[in-house]
Amino acid sequence: MLQISKIRENKEFIIERLAVKNFDGKKTIDEILEIDSKRRKTQNELDALLNESNVIAKQVGELFKAGKQFEANELKAKTVLLKEHSKKLEEELCLLENDQHTLLVQLPNTPSVLVPKGKTPADNETVHEEGEIKKLYEGAIPHWELTSKYDIIDFEMGVKLTGAGFPVYKNKGAKLQRALINYFLDKASAAGYIEVQPPILVNEASGYGTGQLPDKEGQMYYVGIDNLYLIPTAEVPITNMYRDVIVKEADFPIKNCGYTPCFRREAGSYGKDVRGLNRLHQFDKVEIVQIQHPDKSYETLENMREFVASILRELELPFRILKLCGGDMSFGSALTYDMETYSAAQEKWLEVSSVSNFETFQSNRLKLRFKGKDGKTQLAHTLNGSALALPRIVATLLENNQTPEGIVIPKVLVPYTKFEIIN
């Protein structure tokens, strides 16, 4: 959530930056500032009344001590009227604060000045490309056929048990999943991330804290009887570990990683782009999260980007890194890099990770703060990324490494899978 102080001080700049996300914020911001003006005026009136009440209360006490009961009772009657007026102002203030908050949560984060303009994924900027795109042998097939051929993922069984988008991993497919999870976690631990295993159900406060609510409410699975949400990513519970916390500046960077299953309704998704593992309702992912000093968050974002690239490099997958344009960014992000691997059998790039800097957008909602060297409390910056999401990594590994004899496992994974080929 954007800070009201920054909106006051930088109204035109914020409107201009929101336009990069193709969001027209002028009307909403004007309404927010109008309410804010009334809110501050009401707060000043209330403070003045409360101060007057305190002064009178002391005078009443002194008059009673001096035996001047008549004068004391006259002043006491005045405090009753002041209290009634104060109560009305408190009610008005509460309504104004609620109205202002309702409008503030509708505003997306302002994109960094580094974000390119654009409306669609076609406008994203390729900042890096690496690895050789493999030429497959004649007769190579996409992963949804490979998984059936080698009996490693059963999509039809998933439909039977739950529905489309909930595959069943089996045999060497299940072992490959577990191997990748352990490998990703080991890589994150070696990079200084502290592993946590968070809940996969969160409350409304957690969904709000990281910006999934109210923006993505329709994309989350909701457990109505308990008023809980299945997590779309481990980012939600891990980042919320620091909700309402004042961290120490000396502790920066705070680094956590965690493996969880993730759940997304993916409403509106259909067609060939959702075949097989390309788009699922339930999938596994290892997430990395950092809490960082504002002065160092963009340097940290570059480090996180390189960390994901190092994993793709070790998996011997061709990949590219995109800087997302304003129109393709998420609601809460200030700058996002997408990592894509090339699927040789499908002949297209598949997104496998996003690494984002949210600046203070999440921490303002979370009330995640730190005390600076000057003793003042400030909002921290939050960052997160997939390192990595498994479905499309598995898809590209299966497709790119297929041979007439079977699917070859990358060398870095063999110590985890305990086998070198799926056949």
C-alpha cells in the first residue's frame, strides 16, 4: 500500500508512475487527498478538545481541593459537553480513516523508474539470454506425452481425484519432484537463506499484508467455514512472519526460503497454453524472501536474479531474463524480472520464476519497520522470488533431455534422484 505521506508530497509523480502500469490513478488520488485533508482537520480538532478537557480536569481538581465546589461543578459540566463533542469527532475520524483506507488499497504499487513502458508481455525487455537451444531428435514429443510414455505423471488420475490441474506424480516422476525440491532448498541454504516450513493456509490479515487481498481474492482458494485461504505462494506466510515487527538494522539482509505446495484457481485460463504442466491449480515451489534496507534493495534484487540464473545454469537449461514492462507487472511490484526456459518440444519460452522488489508496498501493509541510525523508525523493503517453481522446470527438463533411450537427468540432480535416466 502506498504511504499517504508520499502521495501528499509526490502526487503528480505517483500519478505519472501509475500510468506506466496503465493505471489511471488521478481520480482515486484526488479523493484520497480530499479525505486526508478532512481527516487531518478532524484529528486536529479532536486533539484540541482532548487537550482542553485535560486542562479543565486539572482545574476541577484544584478547585475541589480549594473547597470551591460550585466553580468546580460548573467546569465539570463543561467537560461533559466536551466529551460528547469528542465522541462525535472520534466517530467521524474513524469513518474518514476507513474511507481513505478503502481507496488506498485500490492503488497498485508505483513502478520503479527502471521499468520500461508497455502494455503486454510483447513489450517486456530481454536483458539476458544464455544457453544453447537444443535440437531434438526426430520423433521427440511434448512432456504430456512423455509422462504417459514413461508412467511418471498421471493427469487423468488427477482429474479423477480432484479435477484438471491437479496431476498425480508417480514412480520416477515423484522422485524427480522430491529431488528438485531438495536441490533448490540446498542451493538456497548455501546462499544464506534460513529454511522455514510455513503453513499452507493463511488468514485474511496475511493475505492483505502481502497484497493478495483484496486484489487477487478471486484467484485464491477459500475455506469459507474457517475464513482461511490456501496460499498461492510461500511468499505470503514467510513475509507475514514479520508482520507488526520492528527488526534490527544490523540484521539486514533477513533471508528466508521455504518449500510449499501452492494453490491458484487460474480462473479464465484455457487452451493449448495450459496443457500438461504448463498451468496447474496445485504445484510445488521453493520461494526465497528477503527483508532489506531501502538503500540496498535493488542491489539485492540483482543478486536474487543471479541466484536463480545460477540454478538454471546448473540444470543445463537455456534461459532468458526479462524485465517486465509496466503493463505486465503484478499489482504490488515495483520492479520484476521473469526467468524463462526454452521448451524444445513445444518450441516456446516458459516462465519458471519471477523475482520482484516491492519496496515499501508490502511493509506498509505489514507494519514491518526498522530503526535507522538516526533512531527514527522506517519501513523496510521486501523482495521475493521463485527459486524455483517446479511444473515448467520439470516440463522443460523432460522435453529438452529426451533421447530415443529415455530422459537423461542433469548431472547436478543425479545425487538427489539416485538415477541417471528415466526409461
